[in-house]
Amino acid sequence: MGLFGSFQKWKIAKYEEHMSRMKENNKCPDCNGRGFLIFPASMYLYNSESINCHGCNGTGLYTDWGQSGEL
């Protein structure tokens, strides 16, 4: 297992902790409840005008997260 395995376990534990905290606070885990992304990839695309979070469709709520069909 070694160092790589330890790093993977830490990374998974950190992700699960983040997800449980966001679910408890009813915040979208992608945008941390803001409803928009700080540095959206769409900012650099010519034809894109949407800066809303794609995970929650701009609501910032955990209950709306993942219902957009993109996950």
C-alpha cells in the first residue's frame, strides 16, 4: 500500500467529510452554497454566458445538487 495508498485514503476521507458537511448545511458541494463558480470555465469560452453552478443550477442548495442530469 505505501505512501500512495495512504494519500488515497486521506483524499477519500477528506471528500467524504466535505460532502457530509455540505449535506448537513444544505449547501451545494460544487460551489459551497454560493450558486455560482468563482472562476468558471465558461468565463473563458466565447459562446457561453452562464456562470451559474452546473451542479445546483445556481440555487446553492444541496437538495438541488446533482439533479441537473450532468453528474
